[in-house]
Amino acid sequence: MEAGGQFILTSFEPQDVLDFDNDSIVSEMHDRIIVGVARRLSAACITKDDNITKSGLVNIVW
């Protein structure tokens, strides 16, 4: 996946946990991780998850 160049794998940083409160509109912990990392990287999310999509916290591609 990484060798193809379409995706960049990234780490989950301590700051991502500390920023959980910024994403409190997203109720599910794992969704908060996705949203927080996407915000940190200024990246869009590829998702159909209603909770993430309706939050308006990140750009959605799908």
C-alpha cells in the first residue's frame, strides 16, 4: 500500500490524544482518532461514517 504512492502511513501522536476534546462532537473514540489525525495532517477523510461526516470537522471524500 505504501509503495503505491496513493497513501501515506502516519503515526498516532501523543498530541492526538491530548486534542480529543477538540473533537468531542464525534462520540466514538476510534472515530475521534481518525478525525484528529486528519485535522493534524490537513487531510481529507475517505469515509461514509455518518458521525464523522455530520461533524463537519474534516473534509470528506466519498
